[in-house]
Amino acid sequence: MSAINITKIKSLAEDWLKVDVNPKTRLEIETLLSNENYQELDKRLSDRILFGTAGLRSKMEAGFSRMNDVTVLQASQGLAKYIKETSPKSDLSIVVGHDHRHNSLRFAELTAAAFLHLGFTVYFLGPDVVPTPLVPSAIDNLHADGGVMVTASHNPAQDNGYKVYWANGCQIIPPHDSGIQKTILANLTPFFEAENNKEVDLSVIIIITNGF
């Protein structure tokens, strides 16, 4: 096992605390720093969660390698900007749904906020939990430009995920996965930091309850 670069870990922790405004996950990193638990910090901060054809999936806790407010916002911003860059349309829309897991509603609302901030119409499936197949079905019926389902499927309860569908109602395939990952990495500053923590008005999302 290679030695942990403590200076690098401390720098990554500082980077995290600059963008995380959630008191709970901030406290996780601050406590690990205070306890000098650099091994755990290394696990959470050194390797960024990667976007693949299945989207994102990881344990829900603080860190760049985990599912949390920061990584969900970063993924949403990157996905939204990638769709804008690759679509010939100017009037874009996205479908968002979520399951019953802890934080799923919160992550879905953060996803909706990021897309609203970037000019998308947001179709939010709800107001309660929905089964995953409703997202691709809604994309087809609403002629949306993509969709996000916040779910970790069969993973353990401490995990969550971010499943992405393209405008054809199918999960993304190469080269879109690598293209989205590159766009995420180019847009890592959450918009709430850049906008001085201004909140997005979620009342303008379109709630889809019965049919499409």
C-alpha cells in the first residue's frame, strides 16, 4: 500500500469545504480532518466518482468519490451543458424522477434546480416516488431531451445513484458517457457558490402526476 500524501489530502479537503454548503457533509470532512483520519479522507476525496453508461452510483456521504449534494450538482451541471452543446434545439427539457431511498428527493430537487438554472424546462415526476421505467417513458411521451432517475436500484441502503437517459429514452452509450464526464470536470463549481448561494425557484417545475 502506497503512503498517503497528507499535504495533498489536506488540500483536497480544503477544496471540498469551499464548495460544500451542506452542514452535515461539511461536518463529516471537518471531523475527519480534526481526527487526522487521512486514510478515510483519501478514500473519499482522492478519486472522483466517475460518470459511466449507468450514470453514477456510490455510498451517500461527503467526498468527491461519493453521492452527495456537491457531486449531484456537478453531475447535473455537466449533463445539462453537454445536452446544450450537442443538441440542435434551443428549447430544451429534462425529466426527473426519484425512488424512496434516503436523500433521493433532495438529490432530485438539486438536479431540477441545476437544469432550471441552465434554462431547461423540468418535468418532475411525482410528487411522490416513481418506478424507474416511468422516466424513459416520460421522455418519449413528452419529447424531452433526456432524463435523470435518482436511484441505486438493488444496491445497499446506504448507496444512491444517478441514472441518465438520452432523448431516445435509452440509457446513454459511448461516446456520450465520456463526453458528459469531460463536461462535468469542466464545470465543477456548483452554481449556488457562483451565485452567492441564491436559491432556484422550484415552483416553476412541471409536476407530472397522472399520465403524460
